[in-house]
Amino acid sequence: MTTASTDFASVPQTWRRSHLLDLESLTTDELHLVLETAAQFKEATAGCARKISVLPGKTVCNLFFENSTRTRTSFSLAAKRLGAETVEFSATGSSVSKGETFIDTAKNIEAMNVDAIVIRHHTPGTPHLLAQNVHCGVINAGDGPHEHPTQGLLDILTIREHRGDLAGLTVALVGDIAHSRTARSNIWGLKKLGAHVIVCGPATLVARDWEKLGIEVAYSLDDILPRCDVLNLLRIQFERQTTRPFPSVREYALLYAMNRERISRAKKDILIMAPGPINRGVEITPEVADGPHSVILDQVTNGLAVRMAVLWLTIGNHV
């Protein structure tokens, strides 16, 4: 692996946060700064493939209390691309299983001189609690159904790369809105950048309350499809549900899956996105997931760029 030599010391000094806990609290200027920084890192590292040592001597701990493949790997690679060291923590087999509190675990990790903790937890608000009890940087990698800020940022970066300015675009989030932290982060970010947001899915998973935030609520994908510039297809999160929200997976796919017939009725330049893991045949059929409208793998690459930007902004020496 070769090393890029771009100087990032000139990053605008408008970022004053040592944590990234959500997108709800970010200003529009802060959103733009993260996206611009991510784009710069992607260019400087030849599409996130090369190393750029701007965080030498820094250590990032991945503190994950829920299963993860893409997010954990992406944060680890992002840190290493920046020249930082990484520490991997899993709740399974740790002192947490012996009765140690979450905060004590975090403080012990901080005492090992880590610069940032990337936290995923099933309880909403956990990253905010952690930030109140440690001095190192805290980055939210998903807190229950609340938010997943870097996923929202990478989704927005992908749209921006393909469509430019988000103002005036119609973006539909389709599927399990009730349990989706990705949906919440997308909604906050997209609204602040001027997009028209639609949430669509079964009534059991899409509440009318979203209208209070200026979000359009729809229950028929076929009705909204002709207006959409972007579709973000969310996974049905059966693991977070206590009752089945619809009669069968087959019925859900019939009403909400993007398939060959629906893509033929969509805008010619529609973008098809999915945060993963995708369930082929449920939210999306293989010919659409692998087709020319799909930017799903672009999202994965942009996840590295966004996470490099967030790490740099939160624990770089300019903070």
C-alpha cells in the first residue's frame, strides 16, 4: 500500500466538536464540512485505497456491544488508512459479562490512552452518556433505533456524488422506519440540506408522527415511485420487533420490493441505495441490486471516506 502526501492542515477551523453523537445536533455548515472533508480524503487516497498518515500516534477503540460487519470493519480500515492504531473490543467474554458497568469498562479503556471510542450499543442515548463520562472522543456507530450518523453521512455523500446539490431532490426511505437508526440520521441530514424526504412502508412501521417534522408519509411505493430521485431501501429488522408487523415476507416483497417491473416505471436516473445487509428478494431483487441504478457498493466505499473525515475532525491535532 502506498502513502498519499496531501496536507490536511488547511481544513477549515469551523469544527469544534470532539464527538460525533448524531446528525440532529449538527448545523448545516457542519454537515457540509464533514462531506467536503470526506470528499477530500477520498480523492487524496485514490478512492480510499491508499494510506495518508495524518493521525500517527493516535489510537481508536471499537467498542461494540452489538454485532457488526460493515461498520466495525469500515471504522478499523478508516483509522488504519489515516495511520492510527486500532483496538477491537467485544462485549462477549469481556468484564461486562462479569458484572462490570458499561461506564467502568469505557473508563478503563480510556485509561489505556485511547484517543477515540467508536461505540455501538443497543440502548438509545448510550454514546451521549459515554461522552459525559470520558475525556476522549466519542463516535456513535449506532445506538439502538436512535441514530447512525456516519451511515447517514455516507448515504448523503453518495447522493451528492451522483446528483450534486441535494436541494430539491426527492428521497424516499422505504421499509422499517420504526426501528431504523439509519432512517433517522438520513432524515435529519437530508432535511437540513434541502431534500424532500418521504418515508414509506406498512402502516405498522411508518407512523404519521413523522409529518410533524415536515416529512411526507406514504404507504404505497407504487404511488410515490414516479416522483423519487433516490430510493433508500431499509432492511426489515425482525430482531428489534416483538410482533410481526405484516402477514408475511412474501406480502411485504409484493408491495415494497424494488424489482424489474418497478424499476421500469421509475425515473431513468433514479438511484437505488441500501445500507446493508440487503435481503435479496425481500427489499430488493438481484437484478436491481446489481443493476445500473444501484450505488450500494459506492455507499460502502464512501463509508470509509466519511469515517476517515469524522476521525480526523474529532481527534486530529487541529481540534
